[in-house]
Amino acid sequence: MEFIDYYNILEIQKTATEADIKAAYRKLARKYHPDLNPNDENAKKKFQQINEANEVLSDPEKRKKYDKYGKDWKHADEFEKANQQQSQSRSNDGGQQSYGSSGGDFSGDFSEFFESMYGSGAGGRSKQTKFRGQDLSAELHLNLMDVYKSQQQTLTVNGKNIRLTIPAGVENGQVIKIAGHGAPGANGGPNGDLYITFTIANHPKFKREGSNLYATVDLDLYTALLGGDLQVDTLDGKVKLKVAPETQGNTKVKLKGKGFPVYKKEGEFGDLYITYNVKLPTNLTEKEKESLTELSKLRANGN
Amino acid sequence: METRDLILIEHFCNNHGIEFSFIDSLQTFGLIEVIIQEEQKYLQQDQLIEVEKMMRMHYDLDINMEGIDVISHLLKRINYLQQELIVTQNKLRLFVGED
């Protein structure tokens, strides 16, 4: 736990007046407020610091204590303990680490430094939910195969189990709103919503772009030259392909409907594009070399 | 079923301790839609996120209506660009791992 320089955070002098503090806070809040910086974690953290600095410096009592003990805050804590009984129990109620609040009030998160000086209940003033509940956000990390078919999953958010269907074809980075599953509202206000952001890992074999899949398949020299059958993997099982004679390297073949499911369009699939990677033989035997030399001569003679 | 999704503006304002004129101004600027039923004014529940956001801009950050109007347009633009960015990043993933 480190000392936090609240004056520095608000970019003001120690001699700043209440009006200076208010103006500095508003100026920085306008820059970093999460409402104005959607999906920006750095801005959110910065805003929390600004909020905390303002919480301390705009309150004459808190500011006095902060100024008095400043960097000696550890002793301040001991001193204060002698005077008042502080409940130091921090609620650590097992919320999953991937869940957090988003939108709405941001005044709830204070640093350990703040809490050690003012207690865990000192922040937030009157910023509790007054009406609509706070939105919650969660990140769900899945593999490509997890979203190949729609599946039901139960998530635990703030101790409540939420059963949801993850539709096939969800995109990496896509956000799904689960209405009413955020924090409860107050005074008859509606609950907040739960926002789930999907992070989908790359597949080792198949690359995805929307509902199309791309894969590279090795093709041996002789099949490429003379044509033949080739078995290739799709997400749906193996498929037999007819390779045309004299197939060039990097030729692309489209397998219609063998791609990824189209989001929210049941039974509709994108295409799978196979790129042939012609593999040249290595470790040639003497006999192979002789035959290839013969072949090259045939070519050189214009055949 | 429909009225359950409507929030009485008076109730909303009382809970947040804000003046009704603020909601009126938002409506005048075309930022929200107010629904009138039996002489009572309502907001649609799915508008609350935006209304509360604009409320914070006004009361916490001291931004006037013109500013809120501009910011709302820019936030829509940011949202659109962020979606575009995700699509573009997903396209770039096609080339990850290739030489």
C-alpha cells in the first residue's frame, strides 16, 4: 500500500481553495469520466483516482486529516484507532474476478490507502443507487468450438446463477446484454443489465472471419500434378475433395456451407476456404533425382 | 405489459432529486422521447441508461444541454468506430501466425 498524493492527482497546489478543488475535479472528471470514455479501462481507473482525491480534498474534515498526517498516514491510522472504533472488515464476498460494475456510479471503489485512513465505509457519500440498478459487466473466454453450436451455460454473477444460451456464431469481442441481471434497482427502479463480452481464442487449424473459415492444407507434389483424392478436416468432420490435375500452390477451394454458423440464423453456415500448400518432397533418393532430371530435360526440350 | 416498461418521469425525478425541466430540455433537444398516457409523462425503461448518463453529465460535470447534445452524437460515433475496430481486429486475426 502506497501513499497517494491527492493534490498531484487533481493537479493543484496544497494551498488550493475549495473552489479550486471543485474546478480542478470537474475539469479532470470531464476528461476521464467513464460515461465519456466508453470501454476505456485506463480512463476508468484515472477517474476513480480523481474521484477519491475529490472525496478527500473537498471534505474539510477529511482534508484536514490528510494534510495533518500526509505521508505519515500509517501513524495516523494508529492514532485514529485509539480514538474511534473502526470496523476494518472489508467485504470480500467472493465476486468472480472477471465481473465488475460498469456505467452508472463509479464512486464505490476506493484505494486501500483511502480505506486505511478513513475506513471502508467512508467513501461514496450519498452516491448509492437511487433508482435504476448498476450495470454489471463480465468477460467470457471461450474456444472457437464452444461457439460452433448454441449451448446453455450457467454463470454465477454476484452469487446468483444465471442460465443463458450462448448462440452459435458469437463473434470475438461481441457484447451481449442480459437485461435485468445487473444490480437490483432501488425505490421501484428497474434492475441494471448484465453485459457479457466474449473473447474467443484462435483455433489452431481454422481461422475465422465472420461466418467464413479459412484453413491451409498440405498437398503432396504428385497429387497436385496428377490430381487425385484428398481428405480434409472441417469443423463438421472429414470431407473428401477431388484435386484437379496440375493444381498450383496457393490455390483456394471453397467448400460451401462448411464454414461457421451465422449468428442468430439457425441452420445457416458460412463457407470454408481451403488453401493448398504444395509440399515438395525432400531427402530425394538417387533414383528420384535421376527421374526428376529426366523430367526437367523433357520440359527444357519444350514438351 | 407496455406500461410496465414505462417509468413515470415524476417518480424518476423525485428519486434522483432533479428538476422536471431537465427532462423537458432533453426532449426539446430531441435527445429523448417522452410518452404521454392519461396526462402522465413517462420515459421508456430502455432509455433510462441514456437519461441517467445525460443527468450525470449535467449535474456532476456541469455540462449544458448543447454540450450534452454534441457529446451524445460523438458517443454514438465512438460506439460505431469501436464496433468497426473489433471487426477489423477480427479480420487481422486471419494473418496471425502466418509468415
